[in-house]
Amino acid sequence: MLSKTQLAHIIVLFEQNYGELKPFLNYNNAFQLLIAVILSAQCTDKRVNIITEELFKLYKKPSDLADIPLELFEQQIKTCGMYHTKAKNIIKTSEILKNQFNNDVPSDFNILVNLPGIGRKSANVILGTYFGQNRFPVDTHVFRVANRIGLANSSNVENTETDLKNLIQPGLWMKIHRWLINHGRIYCTARNPKCSKCFINMYCQYYHSVL
Ligand code: SF4
């Protein structure tokens, strides 16, 4: 694991290169963010944003989606993959939000993770992005990049989240979450990471171990 001093250097470099990154998914309210998050499983954020541009003109709150025919909604989201499961989960979740939560999205982690289609990472994205809570969502990019750099040392996402939270101050969690995703897309790709061009390679444990 990296020291706090090494972390401080990395934070400065991320700040210089990426600055304040906006959320990657487009939305107008918590419910639309929840839909976008469910759609983003195994799908690029870019594709999700294309789909939701039209979708969000039709669906703004849970009651708009709770009673629509499954087949209709499947057609509207089918270009994002796994659309049958996602459509079922989104409609079921909309029904629950409409009937049990006053047609709104609760800001409670334990409630969110029990909704169809919402796991730990998705709940953390919603709470950190929309509700401004200090959360550290760990997706495939964050998991890979954090463990390569040495910000975490774990073979599973839950312990990676714990490592990151222990190392980094809470106010920076969402910011660094976005930096790590961005870094994973640009430099620290799953295959053939661009280590020689990476601006934090001098602090990266993977880089030094490969060298
Ligand atoms: S040096 Fe390589 S492994 Fe380390 S963060 Fe950069 S791209 Fe990823």
C-alpha cells in the first residue's frame, strides 16, 4: 500500500490533469440517476446517455414507469444490453418506490441495496452523486486502478472499498472515485495499460513491479 505522502503526490497530479470531473451519467433527479445507474451495468456511460436523452423526456418519476408494459420499455432500452433483466428491474423498482416510498428515492443505503437491480456499487453512486454523501463506489475501473497503483491491496471490491476509505479522507472519496474511473479509461486500461505515458507512474506499485 502507498504511504500518505505518496497519496498526496498522486492527488496533486490527478488534480492538475483531471480537475473537478462531473458525473459521467446524465440525469435531472434522483430517480433518473437510479435508472441510468441500472442501465449502466455492462454498458458504456456514453451509450446510456444516448438512451436516456429520449427516455427522460417520458419518465421523470417512479409512477411514470411503474405500470408500463414490460415489452414497451424493453424496446426503449434494448441497445444497452441485458435489456430484459434491466427492464424488469427498473419497472419493479419503480413500483416499490411509488408504493412504499412516496414516489421518491430514499437516501438510505440499506433500502437502496434491496431494490431490484441495485447493488452496493450502484447504491454508493446514487448516494454519493445525488445526495452528496461521502461514499466510495468501487466499479471495475476503480478496483483495477486502485489495486495497481497501491491505493488498495485486495482481490475483492468490498475490501478494496475498505482500503480506499482507510487511506483517503472522506471529503475526497467521490472526487477520487471519478479520477480513478477516468484514469482507467484513458491510461490504466484492463489490457495494455499505457504506463510509459501515465503521469503517476513514478508512484505506481504496478509500474515499479513490472520494471
Ligand atoms: S503506471 Fe500503469 S498501472 Fe500504474 S496507474 Fe499508470 S497506467 Fe496504471
